[in-house]
Amino acid sequence: MSVECTRLANGMTVVTEHMPHLESAALGVWLNAGSRDERQGEHGIAHLLEHMAFKGTHTRTARQIAEEIENVGGEVNASTSVETTAYYARILKDNVPLAIDILSDILTDSVFDSVELEREKHVILQEIGAATDTPDDVVFDHFSETAFRDQTIGRPILGTPDTVNSFTSDQIRTYLRRNYTADKMILVAAGAVDHDAIVKLAEDRFGSIASSSTETPEKVEAKYTGGEYRETRKLMDAQLLIGFEGRAYHAKDFYASNVLANLIGGGMSSRLFQEVREHRGLCYSIYALHWGFSDTGVFAVHAATGEEDIPELVPVILDEMRKVADRIDEPEIERARAQFRSGLLMAQESPAARASQIARQMLLFGRPIPNEELMERLENITTQRLTDLAARLFFDSPLTLSAVGPLDRLMSMEEISGSLSTAQGLPRSALG
């Protein structure tokens, strides 16, 4: 398998990987724009635009868009994140031209009909309501808002009922014109595809898109603030997130942070799962995560537990953080490397996963990253490097706490911070 890249005259990048012996393909357009690129008064418009793109063009109705791709057994979908938006399809190899035609149609010729807009607003309001009724969604939304207070990077992607209801078709077109430009677009195709044929189709269908926009302001650098959010609800369980500032994509410790998250709480063999769930039975769900953005990141532990277990659970989590800053054994890193390696290789057996993987690398680093280079980065992560990183993450970063549920027995912010601050002053041999 080999990855080929071509930049079109308007600045759009086309990347393909031919995967022998496959009869299907996955392809999509990934944009370097998301909810973070919304301006004042646009909260939620990136996500609304993603929905409206499928609601009809000048040549296809919403029903025709769905029927044409499903008539050939394919599927089409989209997603919006903080910094990216993606429109993608899975089809059999003979239907690649149809998929590209549909994607180009919805991205370049959508109508944004006012009747459809009001209908889709109602759908998104239901989506917001469903998220509000789901405690594990609420706890993450407020975690982001608290970690990046008063910044677009921390706002819920869905928007609010007030902002969604306020949008007009013209506002959607303004956001599209400013952000859906060729220099921000990457067309990726993997599977039974031919690079030259994909490039020609892209030139025909996407060549008219503007190269760039003079309206795009320079992105404001994110500032991690930390803080506390608590929402007491009468629930059967409590949702808890304890977090710290993570590392940006291009930071030296980005991959090390991912390995650390895996080691602490990335699977059934991780420290938190074994100690908290298996050994003590203090919760039914616990894991660690590391999210990287272009200029910052977050590292957090999420747990879902019953009210009666909160007093014991949080100190155990903090204790495991102290322990990992004191000692990490080589077999733990080897296990994390093996999990990363298997995930990398397994993704290359699926055209959809491989297309997404390539798109992510192109958006983050401007080029596909060879497996050998990724594994070399992992091999350079030592136990000393990880313990030093853990100490800096957990002891030097402002704390972010987000909690929803029965919280009367949850430690105070000062007690949690104090526990980690006390550990910072101890010699390594005294930790754990």
C-alpha cells in the first residue's frame, strides 16, 4: 500500500491509498474548520451547516441525496468537531464517481432552504435536549467549558436553543464562504481507488471552490484556565471528570501523553481499571483520556459511580496519579506500545478507518505519517520521560473538576488540589 498526494490548482489536497484485493472504497472531504472557527453570535452554526448540507441542492432534493447513495448500497454521513468537519461516504468501487459527485454537490451547491432550515433547527433542538438529559454528555460539556472558560474551544458543539433558533440561511452561507475554502479542504480516498482518476474527478467537481477567504481572522490562541463545575442531580450514579492541561498536537509530549493515558486508564489491564474497578469495585466505568488540539490539550480521568462510593473513589484515583508520577515499569510501556501498534495496523485493514487516519494526519501535520515513524516516536518514550510528564501534568497544571449527580459526599476542590499539591512536595521515593 502506498499513499499518493496531489495539490489542485485551487489549493485543495487530494490523498489516496490503494488497498489491493478490496471491492469497496471509503472517501470524504475533511475541512480544517469546526466549532472553534465560529464568531460571536455563531455558536452552533458549524454543526447546523453540517446538517443543512444534506437538505437539498439546486439539482437534488434531500430525499434524492439519500436515495442515490443507498440505491447502490452505499452510505454517506458527516460529523463536526472542535477544529474539523468531515463529510464522507462508503461505496463499492464502481460507485466512487457517484460518491464524489454527491459530496461535491452538497458542499458547493446546497440551497439552505428556509423551510428545511426551520425543520432542521427543530431536530437539533431535540439533539440538545437529549444531550442535556444525558449526564455523561453534560459532564463533558461543562468540563470543556470550565477548562477553557469563555472561549469558543470550550463551547458545546451543538450550540444553545437560543443561538440555533436565531440562525438564518444567510448566516450559514457566510460561515460556509469564510471556512469552506479549498486551502482548508482535503479529499481522502482509501480502498479500491485509482489516484489519477480521483484527482481528475476532484478537479472537475471541486476545482471551482475559492482558494481562500480574506474574511478568515487569525485563530485566537486557546488558554487553559481550569476551574470547577458541580451540578447536583437526583441520579442513581455520579459522573466525575478530574482533568489537567494536556499537550497540543505538535508538542513534544503529545504522543507520550497518549501513552500515559493508555497506561493509567486505557483498558482492562490499566492501573485505574485494575485498582478501582476490579480490586475495589468502586465504579462501573473508569478511564483516562488525552485530547490534543492545535495549540493546547486536556488530560482527564472519567469515572461513573454510585453516591456511596464517591468518598473512597476520588482518593484512590488521586493516589494512582501520585504513584504513576513516581514509578512506571517497562512492561507497562510495552503493553501501551503493543496496543497502539495493533490499533494502527488494524485501522489499515478498513478503508474507512484508513481514510480517517490519513485525513487526521494531513490536517495535523500536513503529510501522511509512515508507520515506521510513528513507532519510532513510541520507542523513544521511556519510563523516566513518562514519570516526569505525569508529575508536570498532575502537580503543575491547574485542576479542572466537572461533576454531575449526587455530590454531597464529593471532596472539595481545595481538598483535591491539596492532595496533589502535597504530593508535589514529597520526594519521589515517598510517593505511593
